[in-house]
Amino acid sequence: MARFLLPVAFFVALAVGVGFLMSGSDLFDWGMALGLFGLALAGEGLRFWIRRDRAKARQSSEI
């Protein structure tokens, strides 16, 4: 689970940093930050799902 949470925590920090940098005169650009974080979370979820499917394929019940 740590292999999933560590990249997600990194992308949270990256999205917050980009949100502050892109905000300009506003306090925070929520749309940009949440969009980037959503994209990163979807990518990490896809990577987790692919790894799980490969692990299931290796546990074949065939002898």
C-alpha cells in the first residue's frame, strides 16, 4: 500500500504547488490543482489495477 500512497502524496504536493504558482492574484487555483491531482490519481489507480491483474494471472489454478 505504501507503493500507492507515496506517489499520491507526491502528486498532492505537486498539485498544490502548481495551484499556487498558477493562481496569479487569486489565493489559489483550485481547478488547476484538482484537475492535475485527478489526472495523477487516475494514473496511479490504473497502474495499481494493471499490477493486480498481472498478479492474478500468475496465480493460475492450472497445474
